[in-house]
Amino acid sequence: MTAAENVCYTLINVPMDSEPPSEISLKNDLGNNVLAFLILCPSPLEKGDVKLKTEALKKVIIMILNGEKLPGLLMTIIRFVLPLQDHTIKKLLLVFWEIVPKTTPDGRLLQEMILVCDAYRKDLQHPNEFIRGSTLRFLCKLKEAELLEPLMPAIRACLEHRHSYVRRNAVLAIYTIYRNFEHLIPDAPELIHDFLVNEKDASCKRNAFMMLIHADQDRALDYLSTCIDQVQTFGDILQLVIVELIYKVCHANPSERARFIRCIYNLLQSSSPAVKYEAAGTLVTLSSAPTAIKAAAQCYIDLIIKESDNNVKLIVLDRLIELKEHPSHERVLQDLVMDILRVLSTPDLEVRKKTLQLALDLVSSRNVEELVIVLKKEVIKTNNVTEHEDTDKYRQLLVRTLHSCSVRFPDMAANVIPVLMEFLSDNNEAAAADVLEFVREAIQRFDNLRPLIVEKMLEVFHAIKSVKIYRGALWILGEYCSTKEDIQSVMTEVRRSLGEIPIVESEIKKEAGELKPEEEVSVGPAQKLVTEMGTYATQSALSSSRPAKKEEDRPPLRGFLLDGDFFVAASLATTLTKIALRYVSLVQEKKKQNSFIAEAMLLMATILHLGKSSLPKKPITDDDVDRISLCLKVLSECSPLMNDIFNKECRQSLSHMLSAKLEEEKLSQKKESEKRNVTVQPDDPISFMQLTAKNEMSSKEDQFQLSLLAAMGNTQRKEAADPLASKLNKVTQLTGFSDPVYAEAYVHVNQYDIVLDVLVVNQTSDTLQNCTLELATLGDLKLVEKPSPLTLAPHDFANIKANVKVASTENGIIFGNIVYDVSGAASDRNCVVLSDIHIDIMDYIQPASCTDAEFRQMWAEFEWENKVTVNTNIIDLNEYLQHILKSTNMKCLTPEKALSGYCGFMAANLYARSIFGEDALANVSIEKPIHLGPEAPVTGHIRIRAKSQGMALSLGDKINLSQKKTSL
């Protein structure tokens, strides 16, 4: 169906509570008791009650739509309603004449329709342009040539009316009549071509040009050829139709491309965003030349920057990403990376995320330096902007992008690291953690950058606010400080961060010193503050009155320890042990060695003392005590074995982890590139476009037709190889074969909409009147509109469509019944109950990926958990995992290497995201009970976590239903 042939619907709202009126009462309403009026006044039709006639006419229309035959009303309406000049009446009459039967049972036109035809001939000559235009629109729906023939002169005359509303509807009426009954106006294309040449109004020109496209394409091309240089001056609605014509012509006849491609180039400069978007899309499909691709991409970028709507930005970004997927286009887009980065001025995080990913995919050695400069500027900008809630997340994205650039282009790391390391002291722990991860990888990979990184790390060390970042920084300094000066600097920074030692004594003195001024006023004697054991006697009272300012003055490490976070103390002990052992190997003087080791041991001992005292908010854990004690023992013995473990094997473990990560990334990139590369076999037939029949051009689909189908929800998905996954698999039987009314529904899911196409079959020998499909929903589903009732003849069938809106990802149920009246029967309404339609959650879940840190964060945040016990007949662990992935549309985040091999148990993390933006996490913990024999099925649990209860429960139900493998 083309755009010109789309059906237009008129909705009439009438309350259905009351009983349907009889034909006699309707006659009285429409005639307004004509006899009484004739007695009382000489002109009853002029003084009739218009409001009453309007309501009566609405009821007549509804009754005719429900299958009622009201032949006696035809003359009443012609006599008492048709002559009225009220605009509402005239509008309703247009609907009435569209649906009323106009022929006798033998197919001949009713005599009364001659009167109607005459009335509409007068309306086509009416001085009011609304009445003329509405009548012309109505004529587009008439299918009777005998009715249209007398009206043709009047329709032609409307082409010359002064008002554009009348002229543009006259063009549509002529087009429809020409398409259905060419003999009535055989010269229509010539007439419209002449009209188009002289017309000035944009909407009239658009309708006329669209008619020529579909009725006589050669004339349309002739007109376009005469005014091709003036196309830029046309209105946007006409320009859109011109783009469609050029696409269709060049699609059908590629030799015409050279003739019209310049016009498409010109339309890229149009003032209308819609025209620019369509012209760019058309240019890409018509030409693969680098200049064409560059012009289209530049147009897309300008649209993204200038359009304020984020949805538009995302759609156009997707088109740019599609361009990038083509290998020959990628090189062209690489030259436009700096233009693409202009999109980062948009505040929306999703747009920025897509833009950074696109820029990262397009970066090359030619433009990486410029990319890094822009990203560095963006990072610095985020440091000064705090009012926007997404600033922290945006900074995180920038850090990750710079990280990826530095890994792919090591020369850039030296420029990036100094800027990023300043963010280690950032309040946003997530961004600082990303910087730390980057620094850790860079210091391991790039030996030449180690002195620079250590120097910058020592500079920002004292300003780090987050304990997690502090632990990571300690580890990096302990692992990579290799010179005597650096080791001394680390020790100095640690002493500075720890404050005065011993910690317990200094804290008690500090508290006692702070209380001296208050003692004189209200507090008891100072000697009672400290017990014989050296602990605080009145800790709670003192801590409650402790000034906040003093807390802020504490060095960072001391503050962490007094807050009870002793895990950082265990990390510090490991760092001190590493640098002390390394110092011993670097410095030969025994006195200095012993002095350094003693200082490190003193720090550990004072931390242990603090942990065992009652000063911290939480006491030290046994694990941390064991770790610090172990480090003390290692330093006291200084054995070569411990030296190797602390100073060599830790670094080797990091190296192995980074190598595995890099290999995994390369593997995923290789898979992506293999998907994008179009492989051509040596024996594939060569397709010559000039020799290809029009119906064989399967690879060249009509983009306009596809986009129209997509907008209407009629896109055909690619069917799976499995025949069970075909369209018939979506058909649900709603009633039994022996029921008087048989019904089945095809469930079509189109993102946020579900379209139910219900086939209803009358299996009886009676006429079923007011046959209504009544539906209700359970879950987060909403019925958009109530299906209208219909009349079914004996053994007749009909299709009823119902739309359901979906608001979230959870299992939904649609249930209902069919009610109807039997014609001529005196009994009550009959009812057939329908089977339930279950909406599958899998239609809304798509595989997605996230980092381990994001997965752990979401796992901690999501409050709804559903634990599913594994109950399956599958005996292989890997096979069960693949079966679950296929059944739930989830993606396995655990690397293949971690899942390879066989050890009797398996743990894997799964992740998916719904089209509504909801996240779903799952952790699969399964094992093979070997003691039960080799044929024993897999056992274990699957834990599902989601933000909403419905998502967690629905996914759990889906896993429960599909756990067992069915044998075909």
C-alpha cells in the first residue's frame, strides 16, 4: 500500500448504554414530527431541531455499521436532512452516504441516489470552501462510477477554485477516480501536469506531484527536469515527495542516477531537517562514492547538533553507526571523527555514550592525537561542572574512552595520564576507580612511563578521599617503586597520611587536650579520662561532643582507620613489606636497612594496637590481624622465598590477567569484524544489475516501503531456520472447534505494542448480530480501544484487530469472551469464553553486556531476587548453560576461558536488558553430581536479580518452563 492509498478513519463516539432505537423513533427524530410542524408552521424544515437530527443521524450510522437494514429511512434523510446547511450534519451525511447500501440486491443503483448525486453536485459548487473540500474528500471513497460521472465537470472546476484547501482535495479526488475508473477522466495526468505548472501553493503542488508519481511517472520526471534547479526553493512537503520520486526512479532504473544525484546533493542543504534526513539516506543508497558518503555523513552530523530532540539525535546517530558498518564507508567516516565529537555538546548521556563509542570505533593513527586532545578538554570541563546529575557518569565514559585509546595507541598514554591522575582525588568513586584501573594497566604495559606515573601518584596521594582508591594507589606504589628515592618518598607519604604515631597515645592526648577548656566549665577531673590500661573510659560521651572540624583535620589514612576500615591497613602492610624488601636489596648499608624495616614494622604494630583498642568505630577483623602479623613475620625473617612471592609473583599475576583480558578483547573484535565482512565464495554467481529482472532485485529493497511498513508495525522479521518458529507458531486457538463461534488469534509483538489479529468464524446457520470481542488484561498491559461490534452472516468469518500497549517487562495475560445476539431469537445475549493468551516476556528481552564492576554494583543495588532450583534432564554443564542462554535471550558475561575445561561445577554471570531499559541479572551456579553416575542430570541454582518484582518473577517462570530439553 502506497502513502497515497492509506485509509482514513472517522471515529464516532456514541454511548452504548441504552437500548438501540427503533426505525419508527428514528423517523420521528429525523423528520421532527413533520405533520405537527406542517400544522404549526409553514416552513418545518427551516425551523427543525438540528441537535435532535444530529443525534438521530449518529444512531443511524452506528446501527448500519452493526448490520441493521434501514431501507425506510433513506427517503426521510433525503427529504428532511440532506437540504440542511449545518456543517455537522453535512459532515455526518458524508459518513452516512459512504456506508449506506447504494444498490439493489441485483446490483443496480438505487433511484434515490440520483437525488443524492444532485445534492453533492450543488455542494461542489457551494461558496463555502470547507463544504467543497469535505465533499471532494468524500468522493475519494465512492466506488460507484454511475454516481461519480455526473459530478466530473464540477470536480474539474474545483481545480481553479481560489482557496488552496479546495484545490488540493480536488487533486486527490481526481487521482482516486483516475485510479479506480480511468474512463471517467482519461486525461487526468495531463490535466494535473498543467495544473502543477501553474500552481503556487506548496500543499497543492505536493498532492499533484504525488499523483503524477503514481499515475504517470514520466510526466513527473519531465516536470522535475524543468524545475530541477529551483528544487531548493520549494516547500519541504514537496521536497520530500521529490526525494521519494528520485529514489524510486533510480531504484528501478539505475542508469538515471547521474541525472538526479545532483538534485539530491542540493536537497542536503534544505532548511527542513526531515528533507535533509531523507536526502542523506537516499544519497547513501544511490551512491557508494566517498564524496557522497562524506556529504551524507556531514548532513547527519549537522542534524544531530542542530536538533534539540534527543530521540532524533539517537535515530540519526544510529544511521551514522549503520554507515560505519560498511567496510568501504568506514575510511570516509574516519576523516569526520572531529565533526562527530561536536555532538558531545549535547547534555544527554545516552547520546554522548553512543557518540564516544562511534568515535572510538573510527579512531585511527591519523586522528588519535586530535581525539585525545578533545577528550582531555571534555574531562577538564567536567571538573568544573557539578550541577548536572549525569556529569559523573559522563566523566566515567570519557575516562574509559581515553583508556581504550591509550591501550590501542600506546604513544598517547604519556599525554593522557597526567590529566587523568588528577581525578584520583575525585569525590566520585566510580570515575576515580576507572582512572586507577587505567593507571594500573598503563604502568604494567609501558615500562617507559613508570617514573612519570609514580611521580604523579605521589603528588596526588595525600588528596585521595576514597578508601577503595587509596588501597589501589598503595598497591601500585608498593609494586612499582623501584628506586631508593621513590621508596623513601612512599614511606614519607605514608607517615604523612598516618599522622603522629603511636596512634593510640596521640589520639588520647589529643582528646584530653581538646577537653581542657571545657573541664573548667562542666567536665569532671581530667585524670579520670584515661584508665590504667591506656583506653578511653568515657569514649561515647567524648566522641559525641568531638568537634567536626577536628575530624576533618585528620590525615586521610588515620581517618580511615579510626572509622574502622582496617582492610586498607592490610593493604598498607603488604605495601610496606614490598618496599622494605626492595629497599634491602637496593641499599647495602646494614644500618639503613634495619632502620627502614624497623620503621615499617613500627607502623604495622601501631595499627594493630589501634585495632585492638576501643578508639575505632569498628574493631579490626581477624583476617586483617592475620595479614598484618604475617607481614611483620616476613620482615623479621626476610627470607628469599617471601621476597620472590611479594616482589615477583604478584606482578606476574597482574600480567597474566591483563594478557587474558587483551586476548579476550581481540577475540571479540575479531568476531565483530568477521560479522561485518561480507564473504563471497569463488563459485557465487555474478549479479549484473542491468540484466536483473525487477522482481529479482531482492538485495535492493525499497527503503520507503520498508520504513512505511515499520511505522505501521507490519515489518516482517527474519524467520529462524526452525520451521516451528514461523508465523504459525504465534497463532493461539481461543475457542473449541465445536463452539458456535470459532476464534483464533495471531499475536504480533511490535516493541511497545501488541496487535491481536483475531479470526472469528460463525459456525451456525443463524445471523449473529452485535458480535463483540470483549477483552481484559492482567499485568502491565493496557487495551488501547474496545473492538467495535460486527454482524456475521451464516458460516461467515471476519477479522477483528485489537491493540494492547505494554509498559514494562513482565508476563501478561489477555483474556475475554465473545458475546453476540442471534437474529430473530428472543433469548438473552450468548457468550463464548476465550482461552487465555499469554504474552511471552522474551519478546522484550535482548542480550546486552556490561563490565564486571557494573554487574556487581547492580547486583548490590537490585532488591528483588528470585532463586530458581535447577530441575533438568540435561547432563552436561556447558550444554545446560547454552540452553538457558538460548531460552532467556541473556548474554554470558563470564569469559569462555573461565568456562572451558571440566571440573564438575560451573559458575557464570548472565545479563540482559529489556526494550524498556530494565536490567536483568542472573548468576548460574551448577554442578554435576559425579557420585550419582555419568548420566546424572545437572543440579544447582539460578539466582535472578532485577529492579522490579515483575521482571524477576517473569524471568524465573520462563527459566522454570524451559529448563528441560525437549526431544523433537
